[in-house]
Amino acid sequence: MGGTVVGLDFGSAAIRAVEVQAYDGAKPSVVRLAEIPLPESAVRRGEVVEASTVGTALKRLWSTGGFKSKEVVLGMGGSRVFARELSVPRAPLTQIRESLPFIVQDLLPVAVADALLDFYPIAEEDGETGPQVSGLLVAAIKDAVTANVAAVLGAGLRPVQVDLIPFAMTRALAPLRSARGRDVLVSIGANSTNVVVADAGVPLFVRIIPNGGDDITRAIASRFEWAPEQAEQAKRMIGMGSPTMRAEDRPVLEVIYEVVGELLTSIRTTISYYAASHADAPAQRIVLSGGGARLLGLPIALQDVAGLPVTVPEPPALATANKRLAAATTDGDVFTTAFGLALGTHS
């Protein structure tokens, strides 16, 4: 592998790429980053729908962004990807991975043959039947992954790894935390929300909630028969309310509260589920990120609902790697997933 690798994040409205040097070292450096808009419906909830359209966009992205490496790491998330806690008898990692199809069928919503499986080891422990390895089972529906890989190959790029987006988020955000204890990393994207409990940068628990910021926009547009652009503007202006809010904005506020309330309840339920099964090591704070997290008033609302302090990392993760490039972007936070995908060892 060359000296740099590119993390590639497929969004519903744009593709974002970050090229990182020394990606598996202590001081990774961002050397290039860029994004390119996508036509509506080319990518849906992180999955490529129109491979030729996305392939053409990737070629333009490499040209306009000046990317040198053709080696890329893809991220997968959404409703057709999940991670579950799993303990297996201690064995070499290769052997554990080979055994997964025979031991995890009951944990999957589809047949084993239709899923791609991986195991992320966390710790060794003594079980009732002997030494065990505890970790996370990661599963993705095959056709969701192959469509994204096909688009990348069609653009002349070489995928070196397909990674779970919550893992990428953890790598990007965890180094920003100096406080001790377990964090709940919550990243609210356009169409999904990633919740990761992490300790010292190690993901211990992962859930992907199939709701995000675009659900608010769609609800406003549907309720008032507005164009998506008008609904998005209203969402950004009104948020969850302010002292200067106009009386005529209240109907929109009610829609926002309705949709955000469902999302916050899902986040709280996820955190409560983790707390119930890990009473000896509870999470101590929430680190909030993602485009959806910028909704006016949302951090305070999440803090009230979850009963944990909420922090928003500053500066953005990209700034820790290259302040000049982060400052040159209009919103460095949108590149966090791509940045996290580029980090680590890829094989």
C-alpha cells in the first residue's frame, strides 16, 4: 500500500473524501479533502443505487480534489448493517471469523449466505466453559456492500477495506476526549444516527438508529406541502425554539419536536439498554457530532432526555490532524466520517 489512503463517505446528497498520510501512526496528517454533490436518488441511506452515476461523480471528485492515492476505505452503516455483542471460545482471530457462519444465524435478520460477517475482538475473559473472547459481531447485507464496491471499481479506484461507520466515528472522535471514563459517541447524520459506547478509543457497544436530520426536513415538507429546500431552511432557522421565535413558526416547531422527540427517545432507550447490561461500568457523558446535531437546541434537549452531560467536540476532528485544511472547509464536521475511515490499519 502507498503512503496515503482515502476515506470515502457516501452521503445522500454528496460524496466526501479525505486523503490521509501516516494513517496508521500516532500523528496522521490530512493532505487533501473534497466533496462533490450527487443527483437525488443516486445514493440512498448510504447505499449506491445508481452505480454509473456515482462512478462518474467519483472520477470528477478525484480530478477536482487532486487526490493522488487510488486506494480507498469505504464506510457502511444504515438499516442493513448492524453490530452486536458476542462472546466466542478463545481462538486465533482467523479461526473465529471462519466459524461465524455456524454460530451467529440466530442473531441475523437474514440468511447467513446473504450477509458479510466480521468479528471485532475487545477483550479476553473467563467464561463458564473456559476462556472466551468478547467483542462485536459486525454483519452487512451483501448486496448493500457490493453495490458500493462496484461503483468504486467502476471509477478505477481500489477498495482496500470496507469498515463500519461507527468504528470510523470512534477513531475520529475518541482522541478528542481527555476526560476519563466511558463516552457515548452520538453522531446524527442525514438518514441514520450512530450510537457508540467507547472506552479509551475502543468501541464496546454499537447501535445504528435508522433516523436522522433529513427525517425532520421530510416531515416539515410533507406537513405543509413545502419544497424540500424551504423545509430545510425553516428547520435550520427555527430549530427547537428560541426567545425570538415568531408565533407563526409554532406549527413548524411542533413538527420538529415530534420528530426529534422520537429520535431522542431512541437514543435514550439505546443508552438505557447498555446501562442495564453494564451496570458495573456506566457511560459518563455524551459526545455529540454530525450534521443533524447542529439543530438549534438539540444538545440541551438530548442532555435533558438522556440524563447525561452532553459535549460537542471543538475543534472538529479534522483540525487535530491539519488545522489549515480544516479551516479551509465551510464545515469540517461533515468530513469526520471520511477522516475516521482513513485512519487505522487497512488490510
